[in-house]
Amino acid sequence: MIGKTNPGRRSLTIITSHVNADFDAMASMLAAQKLYPDALVVFPGSQEKNLRNFFIQSMVYLFNIAELGKIDFSAVTRLVLVDTRRKNRIGELCRVLDNPELEVHIYDHHPKHDDDIRADREYHMLTGATVTILSDILREKNIPITPEEATIMCLGIYEDTGSFSFPSTTEKDFIAAAYLLSRGANLNVISSMITREFNPEQIGLLNDMIQASRHYVIKGVDLVLTSVTTDNYFPDFSFLVQKMAKMENIDAIFALGQMENKVYVVARSRTDDVDVGDILDQIGGGGHPSAAAATVKGKTIAQTEQLLFKALYAKINPRRLARNLMSSPAIMANEETTCKEAKALVTRYNINALLVAESSPNAMGFTGYITRQVIEKALFHHLETIPIREYMSTEISHVHPDADVVEIQDKIIGNKQRILPVVEDGQVVGVITRTDLLNTLVQQNRPANQEFSILDDKSSNKRLRMVNNFLRERLSKHMMKTLVQLGETASQLDCSAYVVGGFVRDLFLYRKNEDIDVVIEGNGIAFAKTFAQAFGARTHTHQKFGTAVIIFPDGFKIDIASARMEYYQFPASLPVVEMSSIKMDMFRRDFTINTLAIQLNPGKFGRLIDFFSAQKDIKDKTLRVLHNLSFVEDPTRVFRALRFEQRFDFTIGKLTSSLIDNAVKMEFFKRLAGKRVYAELKLILKEENPAPTIIRLMDYNLLKVIHPGIIIESDLKHLLDTTKKVTDWHDLLFIDEPYERWAVFFMALIRHTDLQTTHEICQHLTIAPRYATMFGENRIHAAQQVTRLEWHKRISNADVYNLLKAFKTEVILYMMVCTGSEIAKKRISLYHTRLRNVAITVSGKDLLGMGLAPGPVFSKLLQALLEAKLNGLVKTHEDELAFIRSNMSKLKGRRSPA
């Protein structure tokens, strides 16, 4: 089957392709052989594993193949190159290019480069596969093709176009495949070759690649780099890279594999911002804009990464559009707004320029803009009440959302304009500031020769990732179905729905959380009502805040909110709520870890949005606020910070910790309503183990926020640890009786406060009367009873019962916490586990039947019987009746016999 060269022959035509030939290369060589029937087919290097197996198993007889080592290079007068035009891609055959009378014919679909091999005859077209070009020529020349040949050629098209799913696929690829099918191409064979099943070795390497993946943002473009090392050459590396890109929904990926003494680089891209063929050309490789490869000799993976990063910064030139750079919605003020009111606006939203709209908005919705500096100067000159129209800049340009950076730069810098409106269909849809433009230009102009041995994984303004599979793994089918239904309803109402906050955070922390919070970009209340009506639920709405609760028949609830941004009128106030976008809604949140959102709309379901690097903070186990005035605006966030820190075993960031200290020092907590402090304190006490968080409150001197009179003793930690042990002990009894666990911890916290201070605490926190009584009078009384249990050496079960029967479970457990006496603990434990459940079987009816007259004697006799049973003197019903009879004569009120 191997073609043999003729030693005497001085005119030899050979057909070849690139090293590591794939199906398209093989198919193109077969097609070229139809055009050059006397030529020899020569593989310059190894072929893909599946390709070799395909040769061995079936159709090698179709090729007139010659072994590379048996070719007389000096005899080659015509070189036919298919699927490549690069000298460094044809291995040892590049020596043929030195032949003085060599004629070169090239058939290729890769983009042209300045250093391509010069061709005497060239057939070039940007198609999905090279064999598309050749099959078109065969069809035009009416050269017959057998079904076997058609199958191989069609296989090349399917492979190189990803079964017509790659962005490089063109109309001509479809036409060529249709022609080859008409020539008898066997789709069953093609399907069996294209569809590859994973073997254990492939699965292991793919897992290593995923675990080693790193995200980078280069010039605003998000891409993934991964690297692996294997002892031997792994022929399916490119196949695994393609699978990883698809599984992880990656827009651009570069995979480096150290195999033997070479580093193989495989890249895939589905974004116009990243031309992987052009990038890998910089390190000696090449390919399409969407798929490329390179082989680097004599360098390590680290060195190859350095080369790759230089190429990335040199070649990534994203077409950044206004819609990608703008902030939305635009903050605007009316022309009649006073300078004082304008100052409040720029402070509230932390912006440096404000768009101005006329009283009756014109088609564009704005007439000018005014900067923070102008406003502050106006206030300095006591012009607080003057309308801003008097001082605003009226020469203002705008751009369409599809405007590129060049146009944006021209209008902002050229016009010395602080803020640039983005207008679509006559409406302002966003604004771009000078800072936005500067950040983009800095990213684009980062030096290409910079070293990247220590390169930060910096996030973009919005990091997107598909987590559909992750959701299916973590959630029940019922929960998934509910999320899908929420997304479908949102699309019906032409709005966007996102599941947000703690639910998403806990997904990535692998913690169970079924408290679903959904944010709607639109009218959340209207959405909730529509959803409830469609799925048999009811709603409870809060018009003031634009929120609603969907309540299902089984009691399951979903919280719905309209996307909103909050601002605070003064420190520690309740927020004022306005409609906004999802980004601003996330920005109002307390901590970065709570800013993840997953879109639910069909077509975008499972799209994870991370504006503020929440994933990184979760990975690093760090708790950070979103802005420096966070605790000033809402001091209750401090309580949540400490609670989350202990619950998740996180560390509060250094800046966030200093901001907590500042909030305590500035005494912003004094302005908090006691009810809000109480709500946060209850949440802390309801944690599985609240002790560490309470200790952290003490570290920051925050227990005084509850009341300055709270006495902090050195035994507080021990007391809290004991409380947890006691409540855990109770929970393990599996007593079918609800109790408020948090209340036990609260009483432990205020153990050393007197009754007057306790009343003040309950009044300040607006604690409900039933709890106020428990924490005050009941707790003080319980302490007195504990003393009796500790000091009385001999005490009956009945006495223990009578001492404790008036107390609820919470107070009983508190008594066990407070006592240091083992005797007292055993007596309280005996009461809680056995004595309190002791009951007599004799009733008042039995007493009447025995001739006793109703009255005080009834209760005295029954109480005596209960005490006797508690003390073990009676056990059975008969014992109880006998006890009654023996004690009747001692009591008055006996009825005379008839």
C-alpha cells in the first residue's frame, strides 16, 4: 500500500500537509490526489490517534502514500500543500523549498500572513475546512468521486467545522457537504468518527486541565489559560481542549501541554476579540481565528506562558463598544434642580458629573451636564438655590450604543467632555465617563513586553459563566423546575429575572439554602402576581419597596424584588429605593460574596454574573464590603459581617475591619433603632454556634450597642460554650416540643444584668412582652431557684418538680447553663427528662365516685397523689386509688353514705 519512489526519476510531485495532521488535512490530501493522480502523499509528522486508527481499519488503500524517509527531496519539482502555507508547519519537508526549480501549489483556508510560503499557484478561501475548497474544484472539473472518498472528504468538513457549529463555518461548507452526500458519503461512518467516547486516561487529563484553569482579563477580554504535563505525547489533546471549552462555556481558551521535550499549545476562540490563529502565529504556530495550535521546542511551560502572554497583549485588540463601557441607568437631574439639590445627587450616587434634562424632555432627553466641581464652587459662592441650568455645560455630544472606542475617545477628549450620553431610539440608555474611557485605554495599552511570572487574576467589570450543570448537580428537580418557570414568566413579561444573594452564595459554598431571592429588571410586583396566578400561588406585596412574596400552597416562599438601587438620606437611616439595573442592585448589597446573580430567562438560563469578584472572595474566604461608606450608611451590616465571618469560617478583610472600627468610633450605632439591632442580634443567636460571633462583638466593643449596662465577665466564652452544650444536649433528646434556642443564648449574654437593666434592654430593643418577662422576672426567679437546688443537700423529686414546674423550656436550659453544681444539674436534668412528664391517672370523676365532695379537697388530694408518684410511692392506677382511699379519712368534706 505504500507508494515507492523511483530512484531514477527526476520529476516528483508530492502532496503534504501540516504535522499532527487532522481529518481535514487527510481529506484535503485525498482530494488533491484526485487533481494530481501521479503524485505521492507524504505525511510530514504524526497524525491524530483517531486518524491513525481510521487508516489502519479501513481506507488506506485509497491513498498513494510514500514514507517520508524514502523520499528523495532533491527529486521533488512540485510541492502541493493543503491545509497550511507555513514553512514551520511542514516539518522536514521544508528542505524541499530550497530546490531551485520547485513549483509550489497551495490549497488553504487559513488567514494569510506576510511570511507565508510563496506559491506559484494558490487556491485560498476563508472557509471552515480546506477540503471544502478542493471538493468545489472537483465538482467544477466533474472529476468522479467514490462513496469512500466522499466519506473521507465529508469527514474533514464535519471535523473542522465542529459539525457546522464553529463560527468559522461558511455557506460553502454546507454546499460542499451536500455535494459529497450526493456522491455517497456515509454519515454513519462520519458520526462514529466524530463522536468520541472518553476513556479513563482522557477523563483524568481533562479533570487536570479544568482544575488548573486560570481566568485572566487582558484588555478587557476574559480568557482562560490551563496547563498540564504528561510523560508521553497525548494525541487527543486538542479534542480535550475543545471539550473543555464547550463544557465550561469558555469564550477563549489557551491550553499548554508539556509532552516529552515539547510544549504543545492548543487554542479555541468564539469571540471576535481573540484571533487565536494570529496570536499563536507569534510563537511559531497558526490556524484559524477560532482554532489554532503551536509546538514550542526547547522551552518549559512557564517560558511558553511568557511568550504567550506577550502575544496576547500584542494581538488582542477588542472592539470595545459604548454598550460595553457605559453605566446604566443614567443619573439625571431636571434643569430646575437647585445647586444644593444637585450636590445631594452627586453625593448620593457617588458620581462626578450629572446629566441635565429639560423640564419638558426633548427627543434626546438631556440638554447638558454639570460637574461636581462646578456645583461645589456654586455652593462656595452661596448659590444653593440657583437652578443648575444657569451653570451647566450645554455643548454636549452623544453616541450610539454601537459606537467604538475611537469615536468615544474623540468625543470625550476632543470635546473636553466629562460625561458622554449613550442614546438609542431617542432615549438615554447610559453614560460613559472619562474614568471609564481611561480604564479601557490603560487596559489596551499595557506593554506587550511586560513579564507575567506573577500575574493577577483580575476580573472584568462583568464576568460571565454558565453554571447549568452545576445547578443540576446541586438542586432538586423540583427546585430546578421552579427556577425555569420563573425565567419563562419573566420572558413572557419582557423582563429579566435573576436568582441572587445568599441562595447563589451558598450554592458555591456547598451549603443548603432554599431561601430563594429573585430580582426582576422590571416591575417585580407585576411579575409576582403573574407567576402566582399561573402556578396556583398567592402573593403578599410591599408597594413602597417594590417587593413581593410568592407563597405556594405547601408554604414554600419566594421573595421577589424589583431591581433597585438604594441610597441613605443620612447615616444609619432606612434606605430610599429607586428602580435600577441588576448591576446597581448588586452594588447596594452588603458584601461582595452576596453579589452573585444567575439569570433565569430561557436562552440565558444558568448564566452566572459576577460584577464584583465574588467568586474570588468566596475562593479566598474573604469578607469585603463593596464601598467604604457601607457601615456608615447601614451599621447593621457590621453584625452581618461578624455573623458571616464565623458561619463560613471566613476572614474579614483588613480594610473592612478598619471600617468596622471607624463605625464604632463614630458611634453610628447610636442612631440605629433598637428594633433593627434586635433583629440582627436574633439572627446571630440563631446561628448553629453563636458563641464565636458574640465574642467577636466583644472584640469590636459592640455589646454596648445592646445596652451600656451589659456586664462583660471573663467567663463569657465559657458561659456561651456551656450554653451550646446544653442546647445540643436538649436537641439530642428529640423532644417533640418547640423552643426558642436563641433565647437561651440571650439570657446567658445578659446573665449578670439586674432586673432594672434588663427592663431597659428589652425596652430599647422593643422585645415582645412575653420574651421581656422571660428575660426579666422569670430569669431572676430562676436564678433564685437554682440557688435552692444547689444548697439543699436532701430534696425530694416532688420538691424539684414544684421548684421548676413554672418555668418554660428556655428558662430550664438557662438554669442548667448557670449552675456550676453537678447536683443541681442532675436535678434539673431529671426534671426536664422525666419528672415534668409524670402524670396521675386518677381524675376528679374517680374522686366523685369514691364519695368525695367537690371543692379544695380535690386539688389537695390530687396534688398529694402527684407528689407521691413523683417520689416513687405509687406507680400503677391501683396504687393511686389505694393512696386516695388511705388519705380520704385525713381530709374533711367527705359525703355521708346514703
